[in-house]
Amino acid sequence: MRDITHLNITLDKSIVDYIEECRQKEHPESYLIAVLHKVQGIYGFLSEDHMYEVAHLLGVPTSTVYGVATFYHFFRLKPKGKYSISICMGTACFVKGADLVLQSFKNELGIDIKETTSDGLFSLEGTRCLGVCALAPVVTINDEVFGNVTPNQVPEILIKVKSIDKQAQ
Amino acid sequence: MNMINLKIDDFDIQVPEGTTIMQAADKVGAHVPRLCYHPYLSTDGACRICIVEVEGYRNFVASCHTLVAEGMKVRTNSAELRQTRRDLTELLLDNHPRACLTCDRDGNCELQNLSYRLGVRDRLFAGDRKRFPIEKDNTAIVRDAEKCILCRRCVRVCAEVQGVYNLSQMYRGFTTVVAPAFESKMDESVCIMCGQCINVCPTAAFSEKSHYDEVFDALSNPKKHVVVQVAPAIRVAIAEGWDILGVDATGKTVEALRRLGFDAIFDTNFGADLTIMEEANELINRIEKNEKLPLLTSCSPGWINFMEHFYPEMIPYASTCKSPMQMTSTLVKTYYAQKKGIDPKDIYSVAIMPCIAKKYEAGRQEHFAPEGYPYTDAVLTTRELIWMIKAMGIDFVNLPDSDFDDPLGESTGAAAIFGTTGGVMEAALRTAILKLTGKKPENLDFYDVRAIEGLKEATIKINGMELNVAVANGLANARKILDKIQSGEKQFHIIELMACPGGCVAGGGQPHQPAEQFVYPLDTHIISQRQAAIYSIDSNKSIRISAENPSIKKIYKEFLKKPGSEIAHNLLHTTYSEKYPRGVK
Ligand code: SF4
Ligand code: SF4
Ligand code: SF4
Ligand code: FES
């Protein structure tokens, strides 16, 4: 029996409606991944509150929801940072040392791919080829493109972004 | 049924269609090594230790989840198979602390056993292994993910037997871990602390939060008057610590506790008789007023946790009676303290329980005295007590028998059966019938409610009235019966609910199955031997109705007045409240 009267629903109505639709179908639980996609589509990541709500609305144990969310690489559990750093992992960039650049970002920020620094400023992603192979290795920070990046330029780049951020405030 | 002919090693065998290779091999006495498999749980295929060779197949197959086929030729042993199984086990060990000497499961660990049996000897691997902090500050359960080999038995028992679904496998690759949602602490999850994950875990990845250091400290503190009580299911399981199955070791247990230095040794069974007095009174009241039915029993703290997390709307139906443990502890620090002239603050009250959730129950705010101290100071599992007895060098097997102390030591057969599924119901019926009819029931054995199966319904006729009763053990069964009530499909007067499959005899704190024998955790043979011992305690008692226990009569006369009196209400009854996170129904 489904009892969700205790839930304080914060999910967007479109998602709640979609889950209701799934509930009418034969195996509602098989729509879990589709539901999570919609949540991430709207909010950019899966928060614990949202996963908890999905579990109760869809009737799938919370532990299963979390198991699925952590298993698939395309789900993120934390919001992107104010500055989202993407490192191109396409072939050209990779041969030219993108992995070393990535490692340098990881070391400087103390976070892994798909994570966000605790101050919420930076998050890291690896992306597929951005189509600017001439500039390999390529890093983008929000909309700005950095080309021919070397690992030891990384601290500099971060300082620059931070100072721009300060000025903006 | 279609029969399938196949050959296993040198034996031709015929088995019903749908049999697995592993089951067929068991029949010819070929015990294929296995780790994640458990006969009462779904098959998972997580470990692949159970591989066998099938003629015509390119790869080895996992025998636990491959079905037999006509004309199959199976080999359960070959040099290559043995090597591969050993390799698989070594890979597990490379990612394992291998801390056997200081491990809780040492000597009783399926992984340790398996690696020995498969011939893993020296292991020089020095690479990286997974690292997780031990979660040890929970109230009842310790989770040590480094010792987890990802067999997922705990995930399955928690979902399939308990209907709690607290655990799940998370992440992938090197960081894979089994944990509650959001990797929250067990205390902050929907875990109902039944400890069945501890029972089925082949390693020490789950274990109870031990209280034995605190108890040893209290025992060596001359200022403390240390009192202990023993639950009904301990006496029939404790001897398994010395490989003796299915005996009533009450006398030796009491003697061992005396030698451990406890100042007074009481019987939780006394508390069970008292529970029946209060609960039968509650039942009769509710039936007379025709309100708050069905009455849901409240002795199992795992069930209470489940209700609070999953079915809080049922709270008004739960009996307000404290559990026998809490009734006994409360009387230790009130009635007994007054009688002895001891300040209750100087009493240290220990309970030996087959249960993990009791550790949590003891710490509930509802079970603190108004003066701010807990009625129960520490809870030891059967396993912990066995260890303490061994640590003190007490020769348990050859101990003489000893008796419980007064005034909380006398009990009836009705109390003895609290330790098994159906027992609380049967005990309640005996007293309720006496109260309702004024006559002793002609037959005290209510076979209709005795069962090892998880769910039983019966109708008992009293004075022309029909009493609909149900007994559920294993919370997946509790869900079934509660859903029936909520949908209005069925009406009951009283329902007995116990969290553990089979009742307290199979509690999360009971001895692990013997090592180096082909026995699984929660083995039905072991559980039914414990049950049989409990029923023999009952049938050997001259008094088998709680209301006829002389010590119970005395305590009502001297102290509690009558069942449901104001003082009884204040001391012996409790309240429950909704818990978060809420479980998904
Ligand atoms: S869990 Fe088993 S194998 Fe691991 S350290 Fe403990 S006893 Fe040894
Ligand atoms: S103690 Fe019980 S409810 Fe909690 S995780 Fe273990 S099996 Fe599940
Ligand atoms: S905790 Fe134990 S039962 Fe659960 S997956 Fe790990 S090894 Fe298996
Ligand atoms: S026992 Fe068959 S795969 Fe684990």
C-alpha cells in the first residue's frame, strides 16, 4: 500500500505526473532510470531529497534508487560548480596529455571527476571531443576555451578564474 | 514432473526438471564449494566460486544458478577447477584485510574456511586494497565494509526475509560497497536492527556493537551491584558455543553467570509472565470495548522499529506493554532496589539477549527512569556471553546447575515459549482464556499457532466467541498481514509479530552456525532444535499459565496492585513514535 502523506514533495510537477503515469504501468520500478534522467534534466543533479521522493512516489526502496544512481556514470549526485571545468578526453587531446592535465586539476582542487569543491566554486568533467583538436589539449571553463594547456598551467588558470570571480562580486 | 537424467562425476542421477547443478551434485555427495549461495535466499551468482565443468561448454558454469539438462555431463572437480576456484578466492583475499587473528569471526568465518579448504596458503600480494572506515559508533550494528566480499547475502536477507530493503550495492569497480541509501550510517537509515545481516554474512563485515567491555568494567567495580537477566532463547542456544545442539542449558548458564561475578541473576521469563498479565488485560479490555483491534504484540524491538519506520499509522494498535526485558529491568531498579535497600543508581543492569535490536531498545529515551538513568545498562548477545565465559576460562560443559534468584527468577512454561514464533500468542491465549472464562483451558497446547513457517492464521473458540489470531515472523510476512488488515480484507483480534525468522531462537545475536560443516546460517535444523528444547522446557514445567506464577501473584500483591493499575501503567508500559527516514511501502 502506498502512503506518501508524510512526504514534503519538492520535485517539479512534471516529474510527479510522469511518476504517476509510470505507476499505472505494469512494472513501475522499471521506469526508475527514466525518472532519474528527468530529475537530472531539470535540476542538473540528483539530490538526496529528490531521490528520497522518487523512491516513495515510485514505490522503489531508497537503497535501490541510490544504488542505481551511483552505478551509472551519467548521474551526478552533486550540483555542478559555479565554474564547470571540462577536460576534453578525445583522442587528439588524450595523446597530447589531457590525462596529465586532468590529474593536475584533480590535485589542485582535491576532487575527482563529477565532483564539486566544497565551496561550490569548481566542478570537474571529462568530455568527448569538442572538435577543436588543433588546440589540443583543450579545457573549457563554462563558455571559455583554453587551448594547448599543460599541467603546470593549471594553477595559473585557477587563480585567474578565482580573481575574475572576486571582481564580479 | 519431468525428470532429467544427467551424470555428475561418476554418478548417473535423475532429478526433477528445474533442479540446479549444485542441488543435483549435493544429492550425490559432491559438495561444490560456494560462498554467496544461501538456500533460503534468491540465487545471486555473485562469487562464482561454485563453478563446475560441463562437457561441451566452453566456459565453466556457476552451479548454483545453472539448471540441469538432459544428458548433461558434469565434473565438480579437476585440477583446473580447483586452481580457478583458488584463484577466485585469492582475488577476494587480495582485497581483504586478512586480520583473522583479531577478527570477530575468527574460527567461524566462511571466507577463512573456504580459503583454507581450497588450499590457499601463503599470499604475498602487496597491492592496493579497498579502504573504508569502520562504522562503529552505531547503537547496535557495526559495519566494516573492508571485510565485505560483496556476496550480497545481507542485501537479500534484508529485502526478501525482512522486507526492509535497507541495503544495496553501490558504485562500481574498486569503490563498490554495500550500504544503506545515501551511504548513511545504519543508525540513520531505515534499518530496524534485527541483525539478520550479521547472521547471514559469511565474514565479519557486519557484527554487533559489543558491550562486554562495559560489563567487565562494571563487574570489577566494587561500588556497583551488577544484576543480569537471561532471555528465553539464550538457554537453548548457548551450548552451541561448545558444539552441543538443542539442549536446555538453563542451570549451567545461571552458574556461569554466578562465576562471572554477577550479584543477582534474574530471569527474563519472569518479565515474560508479567508481560502476559498486562497484555492479556489489555486484550480483554480492547475486546470488551471493541476498540483498537487487532492488538499487535510489542515484545520484539525489531518489529517495533519496523512499525515506526514503515507502518507508523499502526502505532495506536500496538500493545503498550514494554518488552519482557524492559519490564524486568524496570523492576530491578524499582521493586528489587527498594526491597534490597540499594540506590538504583548503584545498580548496573545487564540483559543477555538473542537480539541485536535489544541493544537499541535499551537506549531508547522511553526506557530511562525519570531520574535520568537507563533501566537497562548493557545488552549482551548470546555470542558475546559465550565469549565472556570462554575468556574467563569457565568450563561451561561441566558446570553444575544453579537456580535463578528471587524475587524475579520464577517463571512458567508460558514464559519459556516467548523465545519462539507463536509462543507469545500461545502464552497470551492461556491466560486470556483463564481470565475470560474463569476456567483453566482444558488443553494448554495450542498447536494451531505453533509453526516454523512465517505466517499462520487461526481461529480460537472461547465461550462461544471466535478469536481470530495471526502469527507472523520475518517482517516480509508482517507486511503481508498488515496490508491485509489495512485493505480491510481480514479482521483479527490479536497478531503476534516477531522480526526474526522463527522468532528469537533465530535472533541476530544467536551463535553462528558451526564452521567447517556444510551448514548455512539460519539452518532450519538448528533453529527447530532450539525450538524443540523450548517446548520441552514448557512441557516439563508444573505451572504453565502466567497468571498462576506465585512470584507474579506476589509482585502484584506487594507492589503492582493489579494488571493495568496506575503503577503498572507507569512502570510497565511505554509509547512509540514515527521514525525517519520513512521506509518505502
Ligand atoms: S572476516 Fe574472516 S577472513 Fe576476514 S579477517 Fe575476519 S576471520 Fe579473517
Ligand atoms: S539489521 Fe536487519 S534491517 Fe538492518 S540492515 Fe541488517 S538485515 Fe536489514
Ligand atoms: S556485508 Fe557480508 S553479507 Fe553483505 S555483501 Fe558483504 S560479505 Fe556479503
Ligand atoms: S555460490 Fe554460485 S555464484 Fe556464488
